[in-house]
Amino acid sequence: MLNVVIFGAPGSGKGTQSERIIEEYGLFHISTGDVLREQIARGTELGKTADSYISKGQLIPDELMVNILAHVLDSHEESKKGVIFDGFPRTIAQAEALTRMLAERNAQVDVVLGLEVEEEELIDRLLKRGQVSALSAAGKFFAKNVGFFRNFCYTVVNNTGHKRKGSP
């Protein structure tokens, strides 16, 4: 079993790299955004609970997100070969919860991939996608999200025992 966590700023190439890893290793892909949308659309109890937070503009509690991911893992046979987690964890608490949840299944996170892309390139990619306007790309949205992912890379990776390669 190979379990991979991939993270990076919006526009860093998580989706593209996830597709390549999935093709090469046959891993099951779990995107937290996709999972939440599916659970809500299906009207599951977990989806209803998640929607009660999302509809109010609140973050979903870590425990609920981990329970949703555990449900997805346990209900998809193809996840037994390994999983690529896209968009999770986002905090140290979530990383620790993911570690515990996988340990309960005699598994672990084997690889953590942090995608780092120069800010100018990220802005260009997001503008080309039409996901942000030029104004927001140069303003708060961009600064907040890129800063978050850069800090995440150092903080979560360093606090979960994984080694960071490619940077001092």
C-alpha cells in the first residue's frame, strides 16, 4: 500500500501531478472538495452534517472531515492499493488525525509532496483558468492562499516526521 499526501497553492499543479501518480501507481484519488460535494449531493448523514457548516461559511471540524475520509476509504475496495490525498490535511491537527486513522487500518502516509511554484507562475495559471480576476490575484486572495500553503509545507511536514527535500 502506498499513501501519498499532495498539497500546494491553488494553481500549483496538484491535479495534474495527482493524475500522473494515479496512472503510474494505480492509486485511489481522494480530493476532499470532490468528496464533500458528493456526500452533500447524495444526502448522506455525513454530507448533511458537512453542509450545515459549509452553508454557514464555516470550516468543517477536523473530526468530521476525518470521519468522512475514513468512510470513503472503507467503502472503496480500490483504496486498498493506496491513496493519494489531495487537499488534506491542511493543519497539524488534521495531519495527526490522518496518521491515527491510517494506523487503525495498518497503514501510514508514505510520501508527502509539496508543490512549490513561483508566485508569478501561479498568478498566470489562475488567470488563464479564469478562477481569479487580475485584481484578486494581486491582492488578498493570492497573498492569503500562497502564504498559507508555503507555511503549511514547512509546519505540517516538519511536525509529522516527514523529510522535506529540495529546499534548505
